[in-house]
Amino acid sequence: MKKILLGIAILITIQAGAQETVYPAPSQTATIALTHATIHTGTGEVITDGMIVFSNGKIINVGRYAPIADIKVIDCSGKHIYPGLIAPATNLGLVEINAIRASRDNSEIGEINPNIRSLIAYNTDSKVINNLRANGILLANVIPDGGIISGSSSIVQLDAWNWQDAVYQADGGIHFNMPSLIRYSADGNPVKDAQEKIENVRNFMRQAKAYLQETSHAHTNLKFEAVKGLFNQSNIFYVHCEMVNEMMIAIEFAKEFGFKTVIVGGTESWKITDYLKQNNIAVILNETNTLPLMQDDDVDMPFKTPYLLQQAGVQYCIADQNQMTRFRNLPFMAGLASAYGLTKEQALQAITLNTANILGISATTGSLEKGKDANIVVSDGDILDIRTNNIVYAFIQGRQINLDNKQKQLYEKYKYKYNLK
């Protein structure tokens, strides 16, 4: 009877903690101090036996431990504190299950759709979100795809009731999916077709520029209005491409129209580091845990590309765009890069402060500094190491969030089923 009652109690506990009842955390009320931890600020500085204090969602002090009275203290002895990680290129909340069409809301009909907004399609009830939080990822740039110009991306914080609550930066950039200039077969002329599509985009931008220079319009053109921020550089022009010739075309766009341009992908960016730096072009690198793009590249080229960009002074960050792992391996992508030249702190910056700089949110997040949002994660060990990454606390704008997720629930369920200790 005792075993039966114990089993019922465990099942009730699991059910009560189901992801559907993982509520967004309320606003921070009490001042909190995390003490006696190793603090990795994200700026390259490491503070041993450190303390970070935050109130009303903002960091008010970071430094060595000192006694402080009348506040809530969380002892983090032996643990490591990091800035919340930022996923710079995802379809999080837009795609739940790739194989089920009804759960995909990431693309629109048509080739040129700059007026499409990913933000209003973002689903805060996605089961994927909590998996990312448990690995230390607290912010994500949500990107639409489909067509050549797919629309605008927005940055969200991963603890919200709805998209209005989630928004961290709304409509921060327009995305251009450059057609591939690689000839895969002798059938047809794919390169010529790609060049025609690229020219269509260039013509669209020229028309938009002319439209926006007019003082008044008989009719409002929503597509032209949507790219206004590109011409005054309040928005970023994200160009998704991999090859050198494709990146060169992206840089031509930047020069002709004065766009603030970021390359997304940039597999061959290591070949033109001087040119990228000269033209102030940042790169969001694809996942490092992959094969090289070309068969004559070094087999470890994806692993060491971050180091080559770091050495050349090119602004870059790392993304995990793997649809199979659903972006949760981002810290381990950076960890892999640290085994191929980057220091651990440089690798951390590649998924925190570098990312914030590129996305345009470094004034509020990306590092643990006074005055910034309290986006903080506490790990038992090295957050970049898959063996020791174990997030025990996480705070978004000072709110302590629930780290439960579907994977943890399944683990507990089957541990009970097979009577595992």
C-alpha cells in the first residue's frame, strides 16, 4: 500500500509540474544577491568569489564578495555565473514540428515580403522554448523564411505569456535569402536564375529608395514602407549566404544603399576577412559542429572559423541553426570553437556580448555590467561544456524563471517507471 501511495504521489507531482503549468515569472520585487560564485562577465573579465546584485530587473553591482544586509541572498558557492545566452538566428516559436504543416508558421507566399513580421506569429507556448532556457539561452532572434526577402525578425525574451510580453526588440532587421550561386547540376542554368532574382531585389530596393524620398504618396506601399529602417540604418539588413561570391554581392548592396549589413551563415567568411573588416560587415556564423562546405576545405574548417575571424578583427557571433537539435546546443557550439583557438571567454562572448553588439541590443544585455538587464544564468560547471553545463538558476530581467521542461519531465517519468535511482 505504501508503494502504491508513493507512486500516486510521484505521478501527481509530475503532472502538477507539467510544462503547461510552467508560468511566466512575476516581476522582480526583492533585491537579490548571488554570492561566492565565479562570475564570467561576458566582457572577458572573470571574478572569483564574486557577487552580483540586481534590483527591479537591473544589475546594480558586480564585483568581489562583500557582506550586504537586508536583501535576498542566494549562495552560489562553487558555481559559475554567466550572462544569459542569445540565439541570433532561429525560427523558435514559428515552427513546432517540421513534419507537421499545421505547426509551421515561418514563411509566406511570394518572393519579396519585407512587410511580413515574425513577431506576431511567435508562439510563447512552444515546447521548444523551455528546452533552450534549461541550457542557458534566454533571448532569441526569431527569423521568418520563405521567398527572397522573407520579412522582419524580432528579438524575444523566453519567459512570456504572449508575443507582446516577449518582445525585447521589435522588427530589428529585414532578411534577404540570397539564391545560391553554386551550380549543382548541368540541368538548366541555376546561376543565371539566381542572378535574375538578385537583380529583382536590387531593383526593388531602388524603387523603395525613390518612394521613400518622396514627401507624400497617393497610395501607401506597405512593402516599401517596411524597408524604411534599412535606409536610415535603424534596421539591419541580414543577408543569408555562404559563398565568397554571395558575400561580395551582399557587400555591394551595403555600399550602394548604405545598409547596415550582417552576413548570416558566412561559411567561407574566413577567406575574405580583410574585406569584411574593411567594409564593417559582421558575421553570424552557422553551427560549428558540421562538415566543411567544399570538399577541398580542411575537415575542421567549421570548428576553427571563429578563431580566424577573431584573429582578423571581424565582428562575429555563433548560431545554432540545427533543426534537429532545435538550437539548444548553442553553448556547446561555442565550446567546440574554444578547442580550436578561442579562449573560453572569447567563446562565451561569441554567444553573448558579440551577439548583442551585432543585433543592436548591447546597451541592455549581453554582459554582466551595472545598469544592464539582469539576464543571468547560474551553472554548476562550465556552461560551454556539455558534461558540466547544468543550469540551476536563471533570471530574465531579474525574474527567476522555472527551468522545468518536457525533457526533464520525461526523464523523471521513466526513471520512476524503471525504478532507477
